[in-house]
Amino acid sequence: MIRAGGGRAGETFVLDRDRLTVGRRPESDIFLDDVTVSRDHAILVRRSEDYYLDDLGSLNGTYVNRSRIESHRLTHGDELQIGKFKLAFLNR
């Protein structure tokens, strides 16, 4: 589950599939409407029991715990930053 802070405070996204798209495209599973977010910015992928956040070559980058990443295995409490949006990875 991901809960957004900042511009989308309080919104929750349930990770109920093996792949979720993140971006400014309205069809994205996690739609982040701001020019700092690429249309196809990143993807959340379940690999075995873990979720990974993969950057899709975004212009402004994808960050986990303030470090720019290409691919990162997420753990409970990780802070994600995509454009101006801050999100927290909350693992049940």
C-alpha cells in the first residue's frame, strides 16, 4: 500500500496486482498530475514476495529515501519521491 503526502495527502493506493504503472498519463494505475512527473515515469513490480520500483527513464528521476534509483526493492517505510509527490511504502 502506498500513501501519498504533499499534493495528494491522505490518498491510498492498494497494491493488488503484480504491476502498477506510475505517471502523468491519466490511464496510469497511480496517476500523479504534475509537469514534474513523466507520462510514463515508473512502474511498481512484484517479484516473488517483494515489490520493486523501477524508473522508466523519467526526466526528473525517481527517488527512494532521497537517493535516485533505477530499480529498488522496497521495504516498509521507504519514502518515494516522484516529481513533487512524496509517497510512503507501507507493507502489511
